[in-house]
Amino acid sequence: MTEQTERSLARRSLAEPSGTGQRPRGGVSGAVDDDLDAVTEEAGGGMADGTAGGMAGYGAASVPGTVPPPLTEPRPLGEPRTWPRDFTDRLTAPLPGVRAVARIAREGKLRPAPQTLQQIQQLPFEPGPMPDAGPSTVALTWAGHASWIVRIGGLTVLTDPVWSRKILGTPPRVTPVGVRWEDLPAIDAVVISHNHYDHLDAPTLKRLPRETPLLLPAGLAVWARRRGFTQVTDLDWWEAVELPGPGGPVRIDFVPAHHWSKRTLTDTCRSLWGGWMLTAPDGRRIHFAGDTGYGHWFEEIGRRYRDIDLALLPIGAYDPRWMLRPVHTDPEEAVRACGDLGARCLVPMHWATFLLSAEPPLEPLHRVRAAWTAAGRPQSDLWDLAVGASRVLPER
């Protein structure tokens, strides 16, 4: 294949979601104006080991009206994998370029307006004891941002754990961590959505025993093993593993998201990004979306994974929309995504912790409550937890 043909294919893969031939729903691609530079023209290939989760299969079932494929067989834990050089072909919108950064700096919309900062004192913070969790318990405790303590099937799983007071390039957290580290139960596994510093926090992971199982996006296993972790599994979209638990196996699937990855100046999209689906032995399901914009993947996830009980969706870091729409859902989009997933309950996250963008600190909560009401959904199904609070999902 010639270099010119490779670049043409790369441009085409960025213009359309792979395997669908359709633009993402909700204006995810078209909303970013010409202040955004084009993404790099160098696109990676599919999975090098040719398994079902690779480029040949990850979007092939997303044609509306088709029968969803069966869930994949769980892969072995700790399996060594070979991945493509990068995952640029998985992007569903262009990445911000120099002009976009210059524009946002010129407009001064990097943080909330000073007159709104008094709202920080009103952010909900209600730390309390975590509920007792037996083999049949499904429960959540919000530590802040995208960090949850998930109790499922007798296991304790952390999502995107960030216990640091400050992360690189961001002001210190505005609410304390909802659960003290020393109060955590033994951790049975950690899931990471992508490698941005507010989701993959090295100082927090260093607190864990090195034999703690880490479940990571494709391409991140090397990063974890270099830091001494011995039970590391990285997955492609639609792949899964099972963790043995006292209530039976807990299945954990890696699913797509509308986002991107970057940790240094030279590793843009060198690892994958996504969310996680946790399924209890009795079939109850939690979708942890990680970090994502709104788009077609929510409907496809809901088509493949029926009867989702809880959708943990981001509602903050969305202003200005011209720049952040492709990668961060706003509160109204989170409600819409919950409907696309077919999930019964919405659990808002990714707000009230780090001030990453320009919306007033309390605005995400007010807007998600209004959007939920406007959608006619029961108030009891909006789990708008305070930082540090917990809630138990009833058995079916």
C-alpha cells in the first residue's frame, strides 16, 4: 500500500465511525468548527493478533436493525498482547489543534468565572460509612470525579482511582476525596478508562499492592508493568474477562467511548480509550462510561448489553461546547445517553471535584436534574450522589 493510499484511508476512517458508514449522532463530528486542526494522517491498523475485538469486528454489528452479535468469550487474565502502533482510526471527531488552544486562551474560558466560585462551598460532600457488601450486593460509593468504589458479586472494584489532591495541569480538587484510602476494603480489581492524568493517576496506583489486577485499555499494559504491576490485562473494545468471586464470576467488558488518549507529547492515541460494563453473577449490570462525548456508541452498547441497571455517565467539564462537545457530554446529553443505553438509572459523575472547564461549579447538577425531569424519568432513578455517599442497588 502506498503512503498516499494509507493517508486517504486514515482520513476516511476519521470522517466516519468505523464499521457504520454513518456520522455520529448528536453532532459529535460536525460540531467542532474550523478552529480545530485535522488529526494526524497516520492511522493505526486493527488488532495485530487478529482476535474478534479487532478492526474487522469492533464496529461491524452497529448497523441499525441488525441482531447484535453474541458477547465474546472471556479472555485470559494477564494475557500478553500485541497491538497496533496507534488507535487514531478509532477517533470519531478531530482533535483540537493549535488554533483551538489559541482561541480558548484568547476567550479566557479555561476555568469558571470568578463570581461563580462561591458555589464551591455548596458542592455536595457527604462522606459516610460504605454499606456492608455480601456476594449478592451491588453498591456504589462515589470518591469523586470518575472514581467509584463498586461492590459487585462479593468483589470490590475501583474505577479510575484518583486520590491525589492535585493532578498535572489542573488546580487542586475542590472537594476532598469521599473515602479515606485507609478506609477502603481490600481491592479485588481496578478498571481504567484511558490514560489522561485525571483518570490514570500514578501516585494513587502506587498505593496498591503490585499484585492487584489492573484492567486497562489496549496498549496500556506496558505502562503498568513498568511500574511493577504483575496482574495486568489490556483489552480491545467488546472484549471481556471474568473475575472469580464468592457469588460467582463477575464479567467485565471493555466498550467504546467517544474520546481519545494522550499522556506525553509523543503518545497521542497510542493507547485505546473506552468504558466498562460490569455484570454481576445474577445479571445486574453497571456501565461505567469513563470519559466520553455523546454519540452513536451509546445506542450500540445498549443493543449488545440488555437490561443495564446503572449508567455512570459524565456530566461536567463541557464548556465551551465548540471545543468540548466531542469528548465530554453535557448534562442533557448524559440523560439522552442513558436513554440510548436503555439504562434504568443515571448516576452522574465527572463533576464537583476538579474544575476542568468554564461552567459554574453547581451548574451540572442543576441541569441534569432539570433534564431528567423533562425526560419524564422517575426521580428515584437519578442517583445524584454527593461525593462520599453510597447507594445499594436492590436485587431483581
